[in-house]
Amino acid sequence: MIELLFKKKYFYPDDYKKTVYDVDFRKLWAENIRIIMLDLDNTLIPYDETEPSENIFGFFDLLKEIGFDVYIISNNQKGRVKAFAKQVGVRYVYSARKPYKLGFKRAIKYANYPDPKTVCLIGDQFMTDVLGGKRMEFDVIVVDTLKRKGEKWFTKISKYLERRILSRLKKTDPDFYYRMKLDEKR
Ligand SMILES: [Mg+2]
């Protein structure tokens, strides 16, 4: 399956950053991105924490100030996703089942069916965020996983597949791999 998907370049993120704070959002705006979709667990907040940090509030303030329409797209359950999204004041999709398209389509509908080229998805996992985002033809930025210890079994499988994807990228497309600094991906 991974081999088949590789042909379609579904595992090629458009950029790689250490954290969401390292993304240049004014540049994204200048590049005509208008909608930001964010993974929740281990992208915005460690999977085992519930309270947004001060930095996170500032982060969402910046996105809104620039003018982005912002969504949280999470595979996690309603309670956790809703509580976080309400606190930072953005819309959300829970049980999104990334990399399937259904959850993304819910957000797309909320956003009034925008051109996918104006959407940027930011997440920490290749198997859910990068694959799902590229299938939707979004701009995709992959970030480091905030906290890996004690992850759930399905996240561990996803991470195992991610290691395979990364080693395959390194082999088949070393220029891309090193240009993106993917050797640093945690
Ligand atoms: Mg995540």
C-alpha cells in the first residue's frame, strides 16, 4: 500500500518545521493561503495534556489577527477536541478519521468549499496528516511530535509506518529528504 501511494507523492509534505511556532504565517498569507487546519494531539498540545498553554493562546491570536479562517481537525473524541477548540475560539472537527477524506470534507463545508490550494494543513504524523492533507490537495506542513512517550498502540503503528515512509523518501528522493531536513523529524 505504501508503495502504491508513493507513486502519487502523497507523502511529500510542502514544508517541515520543528513546531507550529516556527511556521511563517505571514508568508503563507502572502502565498494566498486563507484557511489553516491544525491537528491537535502532539501538534498543538502533548496528547496527555488538556489545558492550552499561554503560547497557544498567543498563537491563535496571531492567526486570527492575520485573517485566517482556522479549524482544528482531530481524530480524537468530541470531549477533548471541543474543550480545546472552545478555549482558543476556533471551529473543529472531531473523530476526523484522517487520512480518510470525510473529516476534512466537514471542515471544507464549514469553510464554504474553498479552493484546496488556499488551505494549509499542519500536523505531526505522516500516516494521518500528510497523507490525508495531500489526498485533499492541501498545502501540508509537517512538524515534530511534541511527546512520543506513552503513545497509544495505534499511534505507535502509525509512527512505525512513518519511519518506513521516511527511510523510503531518503532512498528514493534524497534531494527532497535533505532539503526538507527530514532527517531531523522526531
Ligand atoms: Mg497528531
